[in-house]
Amino acid sequence: MLELGGEWSGLAGMLLAQMGAEVIRVEPPGGEAARRHEPVAHGVSLPWAAFNLSKRAVTADLGQPDGRALFLELVADADVLLESFPPGHLAALDLAPQALIARHPGLIVTSLTAFGQEGPRAGNAATDTTVMALSGLMAVTGFAEMPPLRLAFDQIGSLGGLQAALGTLMALYANGTDGLGQHVDVSVLDAARLANYREPLRWEFEKAVETRRGNAARRGRGGFTSNVWRCKDGWVTWSASDDPKRARSFFDAAHDKGIALEWRDHDFAQELPADMDQARLDALEAAVAPFFELYTRAELEGMAREKGWILIAFLDLSEAAEQPQLAARGYWTEASFGDARLPIPAFPFKTSTEQPGPTGPAPAPGQDNARVYGALGKSAEELDRLRAGGAI
């Protein structure tokens, strides 16, 4: 499998590499500009390395005849080409996806771009934030009195990468039945819209548009509940349960502390929180808020486990990384980053049969030129000539 282009394709290629594909990243001589993105540690760009683990790397200048010819030799031996250039870029190099498939009928070409190959925005440049803004996700994230809020870190490109990996696997499955290749056109915007499925459906059925409510969540036919509560040493998430036994258990614990006594006789089987209007929900939440401030996160979680409440503590990034649940599932492994070995997430799911091999390091620019091009019959002298001419 060959991979080339910008940053969008990194996650898709890495997932397929972790599943066992031999993924060869094709870069311009000297490596991609993304290799120099901050932060850099141990001589390696961490954002670039994070999405390029377990891959091989070769260099080829597709703008040069020799580099392009070398690339075409790689394509002739490939099952998949994954690319994330802007639409039309490969065609300008006489490497259009459909032309490559016509030359190699079994080849799968997966193109991952911000907006897909067609449409009025297809040729537009984009960032994670601009696609997020167009997806509608930002319109429903944040607080009503503040501007729309982007999701933390770069998230949208990863949603596109997941769809590109899935689309490639589906095309490979089809190839196994008919032997034919195809062009898989993946739009990051389309992938982001899939993550916002609830609001289009709500409009379709209720003709209503959601507003930004911060941490509040809609409850059934009623209003919104807060979900986030301050406790002695941080925050927990909880909302009044629509399970009458669970709700009664929580309020009994509050009553034992002299809190929310006005709800002592409430029959949660007759009136669920989901059926309360906003005024009733606000009154319920104001009554129970002092309960959380009596306890630490650990104490509240302990009571929740014992009594079956749906309550969990908020963790900071270091606490989240070190939590026993991840360790119990073997979430972490290690890979080389320059001269150091650092913890990284292992393969994201487990099977009852053989697991994929260990995650390998991100490659240095052109580190596999001799091995990969040597397999094509290129001698060391020929590679030296290509390197001197700037083709690799």
C-alpha cells in the first residue's frame, strides 16, 4: 500500500499498517513539511510521528520524470494508493486516480480531502477548524452567550481518516470477489457531518434547531440538565436518572445529609426527569447541588459503584492516561521517537484471534529507499544517480 499527500491521510494509513498492511509513505526528497511541525521532541515532530507509526518511507519527486517513473513502478506492484492531495493535483502530474486504475485494473485509490473531489468547495483549502465550522458541530458546542466553540485539539481530520480506512477495507473486500479496483472518494466534511447526526434528525422530526447549552444535555420531552457538578476536589458528571430505583437511591443518600428534603416524597416512577419541564429540573438540580460538595471525587465514585448511580469523576490528562482501566486492557505500548522510547496507544481494538504485530516507529525520510527500490531492481549506483538528480 502506498500513501502520499498531506496530513489528512496519516491516521488511515497508520490504522491499516497496524492491521498488517505494508504501508509505504512516499514523500518529496528531504521529507514532508509536516515533519517539522511543533512540538518536536527527541528530534521528531510528535504530531507527524503520532499518525505515521509502523510505516515505511521512501522519497520521490513526482514533479520530475525520473521520480514519477519510479513512483509508477511502485504503483504497478501496489494493491492500494491512499492520497490526500487537493483534487486535481495528481491529474496535473499525469497521475489521475482513474488513469492509474485504467492502467492497473485491480488498484484501489482512496482519496481523502477536506470536501471531496466534487462540489463548489472541492478546490478550497481547509483546516481542522474550518471543516468543523462547516459541519455544524461548532454551532451546537459551547455556551449560548459566547461564540461557537471548536473541539479541543484537531479532531475532524481523524474522523475523515477513520472513514478512509473503512472505505479502503470495503474496497479491498469487493476486490476479493471481483478482482477490480475502484476510486474511493472520502470527504472530511462528510465524515464530520456523520458525527453531528442528531441535529439533522431533530430538525427532520421536530423542526427545531438546537442551541448551545454548554454542559447541559436535553432530557426527553422536558428541558436540559446540567451534568457537571463541583465536588470537594474537582468535578463529577451526574444527571437525575430516569430509572426510578436509581433516582430514589441517590435522593435517599442526599436526604440522609439533610439535602433536597423537599423531594423526599417525590414518586420518580410517576414523574421521570425526562418528563419534567425546565423549571422543575432547575429546582431539582438546585436542591441536590450541595450534596456533591460534601465529598471528593473518589468518595462519590465509591458510592456510585455501591449504589448503581451513573456518576463518574472528571480526570485531567495525566490522570486519564494513568487510569487502571486502560492498563487492564493493555492500552499502552511503546515506540521509538528519535533516540527515545515513548508510550503510545496500542491497536484500538482486540479480537479473540491473533492480534496485529507490535506498533513500529515512525520512519525517517527515505529510510527505506534502498530496500523498496532495490526490490524493483534498482542498483545502489542507480539510486545514487537518482539522488544526485533530485529525483529521490
